[in-house]
Amino acid sequence: MKLKLSEVFFSIQGEGPLVGLPSVFFRLYGCNLSCSWCDTPYAREPYPFFEMEVEELIHYWRENFPRIPYVVLTGGEPLMQEGAIPFLEALVAHGAKPLLETNGSLPIKDVPKEVLIVMDLKPPSSGMEEFNLYDNLHYLTLKDAVKIVLKDREDFDWAVDIITKWHLLDKTQVFFSPAHPFLSASELAGLILETRLPIRLQVQLHKILGLK
Ligand code: SF4
């Protein structure tokens, strides 16, 4: 089965529960959303893509990074492609520790349970709030995470309401990230501290390091 890809690269994981760990990234091509502050527009039309078979991708990872179990499927939106789940299943079968980054608008119920899921919830400023698939929240566990990128105070208040309503802090990990350049990490830190809730502030480590 073939997958469409935008890029393949090796870097330090800059976000989420595996932050700081060297990881192999497969950026799958195409996205079903159009966030106002998208930072990867090149992963969708009209930009180019290339295709590889699942077996070729597994071979690439095993040949080049035999000591690196951390394999990230990101996008775009990986779950748009039929081959994404078979690829995750193959990675698990070969001993990888896969991480799926998904925009939260498509069902995650068929993702293998061994896969660590980092799922976005899109706040009002993204323009994509209506596409949040809240049913997905039933499938996340404490190994997984919800990530919310916030542009302003309205987004922040919305996000706190959502995590309270869904008891997310008891079900999964919660990461709040500032949307650059609209909200600074220090402003967001102040807002989080005001809530006295155990929300984790996330900055993009790879960007601080000048990495992809
Ligand atoms: S879901 Fe991600 S890739 Fe798709 S438009 Fe939004 S930020 Fe960009």
C-alpha cells in the first residue's frame, strides 16, 4: 500500500510526551483542514509530494535508524490516507514506538493501542473549531495527549472550558502551546498559572534548537 509524503527527516522531537528524543519523522501529505495559522502549508496542495510503499518506509527506518524506535507520523493529516493505519500496524509489528500527530477531525478508534497519539483540538482562532471530533476523546489514555495551540485569551478560556467539561486532565495529558507570533510563551505561562490547573506549557523545542 502506498502513502503520499511531503518529507522524511530525522530530528529531535520538539513537542509532546516524547519531547527531546531523537525521532524519525514521516510527514504525510494532504490535510482536510485549513487552519488560519498553519505552520506546515507545504504539506498540502499545491506543493509537491512523493509516494512510497509501506514496506519501503519500514525498510528505510530499519536500515538507517536501527537504534531509534521513535517514529512519528505527522502531517498534514496522516489519517486522511488509507495506508496510515497499516503503516502504524507494521511499525508496531517491527518493534517501533510510533507516535501519531493528528488534527483531531478524523476518527482515531482504529489506531493500534500501542501507538502514542497526540491529538489537536482546534480553538476558535483556527477557524476550524467546528471540525473537532469530540468522540475521539473517549479513546485517549494517559499515555496520549491533547495539544491545543492558542492565539489569544479567547482561545485560552475556550480551552480551559473544554478540558474542564471533558475532565481531560484525568484522562490524558494536556499541552497548551502558544501560536507564534500572536501569543508569547511567557504570556501563556501566566495564563496557565492563573488557573492553578496542571496544564503543561509546551514550547517547540526543535524551533529553539534551529532544527526542522
Ligand atoms: S491541521 Fe495542521 S496541517 Fe492541517 S491546516 Fe491545520 S495546522 Fe495545517
